[in-house]
Amino acid sequence: MITIEEIRKEFPLLEGLNQDGCKLVYLDSAATTQKPRQVIEQLTNYYTTTNANIHRGTYDLAEKATRDFEKTRTQIQQFIHAEKPEEIIFVSGTTEAVNLVADSYVEPILNAGNEIVVSAMEHHSNLVPWQQLCLRKNAKMQVLPMNEQGEIRLEKLADLLSGKTKLVAVSHISNALGTINPVKEIVSIAHEYGVPVLVDGAQNAGHHRTDVVDLDCDFYAFSGHKMYGPTGTGILYGKEKWLEQMRPYRYGGEMVKAVRFEKSSFKELPHKFEAGTPNIAGVAGLQAAVAYIENLGIEYISEHSYALLNYATEKFLQIRGITIIGQAASKSGIISLTAKDIHPHDMSTFLNEYGIAVRAGHHCSLPVMEFFKIPGTTRISFGIYNTTKEIDYLVQCIEKAIKYFA
């Protein structure tokens, strides 16, 4: 079994020092993960050995680029246990995936008086598109509440569902709280009312097992850069029956079958949603990231995340003046903290002086902060490269910060 020390050597950026000569302690993987050497090398390899546009050329280089691109689609299909490669749409990230569903699936069927249900802990990317769509169509956005522990109040869901409901949108894991939501149960309840479900899987894919068939969700969105892959890459999974009836999201080259001045016809799945030249190099890097995850084993990655979560939680609970925001029974490797009389930005700035990178603020989840009546939190989030020694060092530095600001 590979050790964490060996894993850390695969991430070049972790070997660096900050401007004060401190070794980097990177604890912001919920924002973006660091990239292993294999992903970086794959990006370079694509540009030096395979750089050609896809789906068009008949020369060797173009055909190789196309084969590799489509192999990655099949790889992603198998990674999330989808039924068909055609159900995998390449996008720039979770945000684009949600907007695609909003524009192509929901908007054409959403009428005045209809409703969309979101949870109270959604990232802005899975809230604002639905909010703005409802405003445009004179529809209503219903909010599934949460409790003081940061858990969805599942018993309230059925009360929000009716013949007016066109979609339920929910995060698999809260980026602000680390809560793992009961997605399978949410989908089951929604389907009893004939309502499709979109799942924001940005914080889950690459860290825990994802099986879209088992979840039975209708759409699943995630980003490559949060699972050790390149920025500007992402996936929208959709059940074939929905994708077939959806209109194209963008129009242009590649997604057309035939074009006349009077009208155009469009290609079949998945290409009708992939207008223009995609991020081919990014997809090559995403292939390497998925291969890296599969080589380590998703169970190994998940177990490591839980071990760090439990270790850190126990340590933080022993620090006077520290409060953990969001103490759900089921959590992933994300911990949000507040420190008495210390603004999160001040805490983050202080920790940075010791080489510790954490996120501070509202984490694109302002309604969550308003629910807890706080301006923001200091968020610690783990990757496969983090260690208990780093947590011990973080605890020491937080204790220093508390003394300093006192």
C-alpha cells in the first residue's frame, strides 16, 4: 500500500515554500485540489504529441485526439457508473452543468406558478441559476430547510412537492459545512411525485464513490478541478430520456448535422450539447486524474478523508473559543470554524504567515451564513495529500492566533 508520504511527492506544488520560507500546508481542497504529476505531465504530453482538433480531421493526429477524447467519456461513464457514454456531457465545470440544465431542460417546461425546490445549504452555483430562472418565468423557488446541526430536514421535503414542482436541486455534499446529504432518499421521495432531481456532486466526485444509477438521480454535475484534475473541465451526467428531449444549450460548430440558411439540424447525444472546440487538453488531464483516483482506490481516498475529519474534529473541540459550524452526523472532509472575537479573514491571514492555506468567508453560501447568524467561517478541507501532522501544526497555529488577537 502506498504511503501518504509517497503520495505527497506526487504533488509538485506541495514541495514549495511560501514567501516567509514556511512549507506549504494546503487545506483548501474544497475550493480546488492540487494536481498530481501525472495530470501535469498529461497536459504537457497532449500539447507536445497529440495537439489537434477533434471529430473533424481525417489525418492521424486528429483521429488520435478524437479517440483519446471519447475514451475519456467512456472512462467517466464507468467512473460514475452511468449506463451509457452518451449520457456524459463535457462542460467547463459544475456551474456550466447546472446552467445547461436550467436553460435546456427546466426553462422550456417552467411556467408561471410552477416551483423549483432547492436546499437551504446550496452553493450559489446551484441556487442563483434557479432563482433567476424563477424570476424570469414568474415561478417560485421553494427552500428545503436544515437544522442547527447543518442537516437537511428530510421530513419537510414531501410538503414542498406537488404537481407544480418541476425540479429538485440539491448538493451531494455541502461545500460550506461538509454535510453529506441523503441524496438517495431525496431522489426517491421526489420521484414519488414525478419530480426529477439534479445533484451538485462537486464535493463528492473524486473523494467518495459515485453511482448515479444507484442514486437514480436525473442529473449529476461535478468539476474536474476539485478531483485532482485541471480547471475548466467538468461533467454533466443526465439520464438519456431527459437529454434526448432537451434543446441544445449553445449553437455553433460540431453540434450541427446540417446547416441551411433556412434551418439547421443537430447531432445526436452527446454532441448536440458540445458546440465549438472543447477543452481537449483539459479533458486529457481529467483522464489522468480519474486514472490516478482509480489507481489509489476511491475507498482508500474516502477512508483517508474520514480519518482526517475525525482526528481534526476531536482536536478542534478541545480549543476554547472555537466553534464548529455544521455538526451533521454524516460529514465529509470539510470543517468550518469560527473563533470568538476573530474574523475569519483575520484568522486566515494569520495562518498564512505560517504557511497554512485555508479558505475564509461565506464560501459562496451566503444563506448558510445567515442561517447561523455569522459573517463567515474559516474552512479547512482535506485532500489525499494531507496528514495528521499538518492538523497538529494547524491546531498550534490557531491557538497562537487566539492568544495574539486576545
